[in-house]
Amino acid sequence: MARTYRVTIAQLNPTLGALAGNADKAHAAWLQGRAAGAGLVALPEMFITGYQTQDLVLKPAFVEDARAHIEALAARCADGPALAIGGPLYEAGRLYNAYYMLRDGAVAGIARKHHLPNYAVFDEERLYTSGPVSGPFGMDAVRLGTPVCEDSWYEDVAETMVESGAEILLVPNGSPYARNKLDRRMGHMVSRVIENGVPLIYLNMVGGQDDQVFDGGSFVLNPGGKLAMMLPVFDEAVAHVDFDETNHGWVAREGEKAVHPPVIEQEYRLMVEALRDYLHKAGFSKVVLGLSGGVDSALVATIATDAIGAENVRCVMLPSEYTSEHSLEDAEAVARKLGCRLDTVPIGPARAAVTESLAPIFNGMAPDVTEENIQSRLRGVMLMALSNKFGEMLLTTGNKSEVAVGYATIYGDMAGGYNPIKDLYKTRVFATCRWRNETHRDWMLGPKGAAMPDRVIDKPPSAELRADQKDEDSLPPYEVLDDILGMLIEGESSVADCVEAGFDRDTVKKIEQLIYISEYKRFQSAPGARLTSRAFWLDRRYPIVNRWRDNS
Ligand SMILES: Nc1ncnc2c1ncn2[C@@H]1O[C@H](COP(=O)(O)OP(=O)(O)OC[C@H]2O[C@@H]([n+]3cccc(C(=O)O)c3)[C@H](O)[C@@H]2O)[C@@H](O)[C@H]1O
Ligand SMILES: Nc1ncnc2c1ncn2[C@@H]1O[C@H](COP(=O)(O)OP(=O)(O)OP(=O)(O)O)[C@@H](O)[C@H]1O
Ligand SMILES: NC(=O)CC[C@H](N)C(=O)O
């Protein structure tokens, strides 16, 4: 009689360092798999520790603790299916990124990651030794090869495993979202099944860790590359994959095929998940932010409301003499539509006190950006006071265009613990606001309908730090700025490339200069949700002091 084999895959959200909690999640998935008659329950890469551990994994006590939790999990899961889970392995003076097979109460086998990613946000060569390519795990009915994440982006590991008998490939991943990443993953995995003629399970985790968000989207391919199953993005899911033995080897039965939403929705969801996980995993349940009546803080307030609910979001209007009537009205309208609390804290009296204190030293000097920045810093002082008093994390609101050119006040509006829109260019801020105004999904805790009035989106952006100030007094229009930034940052293009593309050379040189001289601001800035493969922090590491300029 033809045999069948069931693998339960657990697309779950670990918390970095919460070893016992992650083990409990793995155990709960194992119970589901056991109840469903699975032969194996599989979890993603480094699930016991959470991913990415960065240098924490260089601490021997952490690795020993992770190993102890894996062994305890093996004992808990003795009576039922095998359990496969990622974790670190310290062996003969070397550290590996490993995938453990637990069976009959013990560690039955270990695969060691061979290809260590060492680009973008990954530094695995700094942390781990490249392992030898292992042969397959012999399970009850099948032989299973387990290339770990990056291993499956190359031909050799899967090929060697299949040559040594693997009949099914199971790829555990810690693969964070970046724009169009699913196409890249799919391209690599289709190549592996076509080259090797065996089915493949691609298993990713979900959830936010610092700036990165693991987007799930686990899937199953049959030989030839046909999709047999697709799980949703961002949701936790435990699914059963059934394989039938045929004359041509194992074939996965067709199952759920989730259709993933368009990029604008995925990225909005990502910013929501990133913020919620950052707060909850760090032990916060509430936030505070300055709501200016402008579009950036309106979007951040909306993301926060969708992530943790209006009752946990405090908005604060901190007007000065330059705050326009429409800003007051717009801040009020946004908070009302979202259902958030809005407090008003005028900064005039504090500003007068600072001006008076500094007057003897500034005597005879004309006002300049110093006085503008004092206002911004006083807002930071007030907002951090509220944060301290009420235990609400301060959100900062600079979009990627501003962060790129340093258009923000250090220790002023840059004050804050997390920036949900740090990797979202201003032109995308506008598009995202329009999209959210027209769209509501079950996972949004905020209200249906337009939370951001048209005027908030359509008015010319202004910092309102002096009379009649507009962003375009200091910067090119955002459509132009964002295109140039896209070339200089995402594309690493030269100044000559930008001129060739039709941009004015003086404008490009000015933007280049602003990017380089604001490196110190980004170094001191809050982390934020990573959307692209060129987000500020780990993807792009530039020197702070740098006198090179591109004279092309
Ligand atoms: N390489 C370096 N390494 C370390 N520190 C460095 C530095 N270069 C300057 N600095 C320090 O940084 C200071 C200059 O930076 P900073 O004080 O931020 O001042 P700055 O960048 O000159 O001014 C802030 C700009 O952001 C604009 N803006 C836009 C949007 C919103 C807001 C807002 O506040 O709401 C502001 C504002 O209109 C103004 O043009 C220097 O005085 C110096 O202390
Ligand atoms: N009057 C204000 N009341 C409350 N917060 C303010 C006020 N002005 C500025 N802020 C805070 O400082 C941030 C930067 O402000 P600013 O208005 O200068 O720049 P922006 O990038 O155009 O942001 P926004 O689009 O939110 O106005 C705002 O997003 C907000 O969090
Ligand atoms: N965990 C990993 O090996 C990450 C690198 C991997 N290729 C990715 O999906 O981004």
C-alpha cells in the first residue's frame, strides 16, 4: 500500500531570548501535530532563541541555556512525533547555526548551516563556523534533507543532501521581509526542486525583532516547481503538509493557497506588526507621540492605533506661536477620528524661560536655527516627561526622506524609542495615508474610514519652527528628493548617474552633502521598521566622519 507522511509546520513568532516561552510555543505546536497524526513537527531556524541573536550568541552561558532548553523540549516531546527546531550549537570550540532533530526524548541528529549570510543585516560569518553539509535525517517513512535558510539559496547543499538520499527538503528560515523578497525566495526554491526532483517545504517565522520583521509566507513546492501550499504573510499559522509516496517519489497534496496582499498593504501591516512586537517584547503596552497636524505624525498615530488600540495611544499637541490654526484643527481631527486621547501642552512659557536664561550669552546675536531647534527640543522634553510619568514609549516620526538628509533636530523631534516610518520615503507616506483612509482589515485595531483628513495629506509640509516655513524652502520637492535618494542610497549611484538620469547637478550635490553630514544623526537615531534591503542601520553602514565627495 502507498505510504503517506504528514509534516506539521509551525510558522510562529518567537521572542528573542525568551527560551522557555519559545520552547512552550514549540511544544504547543508539537501537541497539535501529535493530535493530527504527524510524523514530524517542524519549527523555523533558531526558533529556540529567536532570530537574529547578534552577539548574544557569543556568550557561552546563553548557548548553554539554549541547549538545555532544547534537551528539556526533547524530553517533553518524547511520546509522539519528532520535533525539528533551530538553535545554536557549541561543539569542539566552534559555534554553529544548527537545526536539531528531537526524537524519543533526545537529540537524534543535528544539521549545521553551511552557507552563512554575511551581507545586508546578516553577519553570520562573524558569529558562526560554516558546518559540513550533512546527510539526510532518517525519519520513520522518509529521508529528510534540511538546508538551513541561506543554504537553500545555492545549489550545492540541497544537491548533496539529495545525492545522499534525501527524498523531501525541509528549509527552516529566519528570513526577514524586504520589498519583493518573496519573488527571490520563490525563485531560489523553484530552482532547488527543479534541480533535485524532490518536494520542498519552505518554513519561515513571523514577527518583529528590533528593526526586522519576519513575514512568514511559508510554502510547499512539488517536483517541477508547482505550488502545493502557501501560508499567509505575517499571521502565525500551524499547518499540516501531507505527502503521498508515488512511483516518482514523494508528492505533497495540495492545501491552503493564501493570496498575499499588494506591497502597500504588506508594508503597512509590517509597520503595525513591527511596532506592536517591539513594544510588547520590550515590555511596553502604551505610547505617546507629538501630533502636529502634519502627515507624518498622523500616520504614526494611525499605525500605533492599529497596532495597540486607541486607548493605548496618547497624542499631544504642543503648540507654539508658529502653530497655525489649521494644524490645531487637523491634530484634533486626527485624534478624534482615531479615538485617541489628545492632550495640549503649549511650549510658549518654557520657550520664554529658555530664551531669558540664554539672553545674556546670546546678547546681540540674531535669531537663527538655534531658536527653531529650542522649540523642537522643548517638545522632546515635554514628551519624555509624559513618557517617564505614564510609562508610555515615545514614538518618533521622521520619514526616510528626512532621516536621509538629516532634516530633523537631534535631541528634539528625533527624541523617542521607536520610529515606525523610518524606512518609508515621504512620497510613500502620502500614498500609505491615502491607502489606509480607504482600507480596513480585521487585523487593524483602529477604526474604519478616513482617519487622516485630506487636508493633512494635501497641505505643503512644514516644520512650523518659524513664520511661513515650508519644507520646500530647504529641500527639493519630495518627488524629486525621493528619486535622487533612491538612486544615491538604494542604488549607490554616482552623482554623474543622477545627472544622466536628468537631475540638476547642484541639487544632487546638495543632497549628497546632506546625506553625508547627517550620518551622526542617524547613528544616534531610534530604530524603526525595516521595509527595504537598504534600511538605515545594519543594511547601510557608513562612516560618521567622511570627507570624500563624488566629483563625477
Ligand atoms: N559630525 C557631527 N558629529 C556630532 N555632532 C555633530 C556633528 N555635526 C554637527 N553636530 C551637532 O549637531 C548640531 C546640529 O544639529 P541640530 O541641532 O539638529 O541642528 P540642524 O541640523 O542645524 O537643524 C535642524 C534642521 O531640521 C529641521 N527640521 C525639520 C523638520 C522638523 C524639525 C523639528 O525639529 O521638528 C526640524 C530644521 O528646520 C533645521 O533645518 C550641531 O550644533 C552640533 O552640536
Ligand atoms: N505643534 C506640535 N505639536 C506636537 N508635536 C509636534 C508639533 N510640531 C512638531 N511636532 C512633533 O515633531 C515632529 C516633526 O515635526 P514637523 O512638523 O516639524 O515635521 P514633519 O516631518 O513635517 O512632521 P509632521 O508631518 O508630523 O508635521 C512631528 O511629527 C511631531 O511628532
Ligand atoms: N537566515 C538567513 O540565512 C537569512 C538569509 C536568507 N537568505 C534570507 O532569506 O534573507
